[in-house]
Amino acid sequence: MDENLNSPQRRLIELRMEHADLDDLIDRNLLASPADELTLRRLKKRRLLLRDQIASLELQVEPPEPA
């Protein structure tokens, strides 16, 4: 059971959830008047990092088929 808690698939789900949460947070920050530009840049940078991690993990979980 412990191996399921640390599986790449579970980590992928967690990263996708965090990415979605950041999307929501960024959207709400954009609607705020005035928007906090520093916070917004940090959130976007974190979101990009998560996207890279998700892409990397997706390749590990589902490697591309040879051509």
C-alpha cells in the first residue's frame, strides 16, 4: 500500500491538482483591483515549474511509442 502513496501516477495527480489550484488563484488575482504584480509573477512562475514537472512525469509514466 505504501508504494501506491509514492507512485508516479499519484504524484502526477497531485501536481495536476496543484496546477489547477494555481490557475484559479491566478485568475482571482487578475480580477483583484489593483492586481499584485509581484504575487502574480511568482504564481505564474510556480505554475510553469509545475507544468514542466507534469510533462516530465507524464513521459516517465507513459513513454512515447517508437516511430
